[in-house]
Amino acid sequence: MIKAVIFDFDGLILDTETHEYEVLQEIFEEHGSELPMSVWGNVIGTAAGFQPFSYLEEQLQKKLDHEQLTKLRQERFTKRMESEK
């Protein structure tokens, strides 16, 4: 019988937000831009619908391949999380 369920929505057990931000920051830097913490901080833990690659497009003023960037983001995030204990 299940006696308890733990939901880790706020990073109590594992800090995923730092890894997510660092992965996005790497991708932004590779495109010659940055994702300021002031922008990221406003959407952490919200349902704001923030689209980081749309934001990057606005900064660069050019279209990007969101599908490719999303795949890259997920691959890098997964790699980082695999190293967590």
C-alpha cells in the first residue's frame, strides 16, 4: 500500500531550475545573446507561458529553428540531470 506521495514542484528534492537556466544560457551565448536572470526569474514556477526561443528570436531579430533548439535543450538538460545524485 502507498503511504505517501511526494511532489517536488519547488526543487526541494532536486534543483532542476538551475540546470534548466544554465542550459538555456549556454544556448543563448552560442547565439551571441543572453537570457538575463531578471527575465528568467520572472517566470520560474509560473504558468506564464514563457517561450525562451521566441525571446531569443526577439533579441536576435531573426527566425530560429525552435524544434532543433528544443531538442538541443532537452539533450543537454538530460545529460546534466544524469550526473545528479
